[in-house]
Amino acid sequence: YQNILNSVLEKEKLLAVLIDPDKFLVDKVGAFIEKVNASIATHIFVGGSTVDDFVTGILVVEIKKHTKLPVVLFPGDVTQITNKANALLFLSLLSGRNPEYLIGKHVQAVSKLKKSTLEVIPTGYLLIEGGKVTAVERVTGEKPLSRSDVQEIVDTAFAGQLLGMKLIYLEAGSGAKAPLTNEIITEVKKALKLPIIVGGGIRSKQQLDAVYKAGADIAVIGTAFEQDELFFEELKKDKYYENIS
Ligand code: 1GP
């Protein structure tokens, strides 16, 4: 977390590549991570809404064989918590009113976390309309916040800050039709003192840059890399910085 804060202070933008254990074959990890290493990615997030037990641990071990980037758990359930990662986003679904996802799963996780060395980062998680029904919605039974109700989004994020959350994650949902609007990101960033994570539907360099410009500190991309690994070419370290300078 301190590394994230330092980057925010330095105005450095961070990029997390999301690997969903449910969609990833362990024997493909090496080649995929080589591409991640050559790109501007700074973090690897691992998690998904529906993942079989024990798969996450095996995948994280394999990922760590190929990279020095921090591996951060972004779990859909308690079973995805593994001590093999570096940190855990302890997500509370603030946009919903389902107690299981606000505090229930967290209580279930305690016996595991007490034995682990994972850095636990309390994270306020806001699901916001992304143009299609997302896995988060299906699993939690919670509706997303409306894109047009920016004040409700800002107030929800602000309540998360008051509750002591250390990060706020604005989520349009994996595979969202479009990333969140600049207005949503800018208004949340303006109102809060916390680093802001933005994910869902980012599929091009232009969209990534727009999300950063609007105020995202960390962008998360999953689907675009799963569907087209050539996207890594556009985000290669040398090429990316050449293009923005
Ligand atoms: C999903 O925010 C992440 O939780 C990433 O979304 O798969 O659409 O990139 P995408």
C-alpha cells in the first residue's frame, strides 16, 4: 500500500493486469507473464467471481516464478485467499446492501488471514452500470449504481473513506461495454484523498489514457488482454512512453 501511495505522490500511474483463474490455463502463464513484464503493467491482480477451490494458489505460485511484480488478490470469495500472493484487496461491496458482501465474507476470512502474511488492504468496491449484467451482479445479487447518478457514486465512495477504506475501486464490471465516464472518475478523485482504482471495459490505449487523465491512479485491464494479447504491444514500456512524451 505504501508503494501505491508513493506512486500517487509522484503522480505515477499504475496498471494492474487482471488474471482470472477461471479463464486461465496454468501452462499458458509463463508466456503471458513475459508480455506483462515487457509492458507498463505495475501489478498483477488475481481473482474472479467464480473460481474452483485451490486453483488460485497454484496459479499465483506459477505467476511468481515468472515476475517480480507484486501479485495482489482480488477475490470473489474466501476460497481464493492464498498466502502465496503479496497482498489482498479486502473488498467491501459498498454499492450494494447485501450484508454478506459488506461484512459477512470478511468474517469468514479471518481464520485464514490470521495465519497469513498477506498485506490486507481495506478497499471500498463500487459496482457501477457497465452496459451489461456482470458476474459480480450475478454472484452478489446486487444491482450496480446508475452511471448518471454521479452524486450517489461520490457519496458512496466518500462514505468508504470515512469508514477507513484505503482504496476505492470503481468497477464497471469485467467485459463492460465501455469504461466508466471521465465525469465519474474525476468527481470521485476530486472529493477523496484516497488512491482510486478504475476497471471494467478498458480495451484501448486511448481509453486507458482517458481513464488516467480523468484521475484514476490504478487502471485494471483483464478482458482486453485475454481476448487479444497483441494489446500488450501497444502497452510495451518503450513504445508507450515514447507515444505519451
Ligand atoms: C474486472 O475491472 C476488472 O473486475 C477488469 O475489467 O475485464 O473489462 O478489463 P475488464
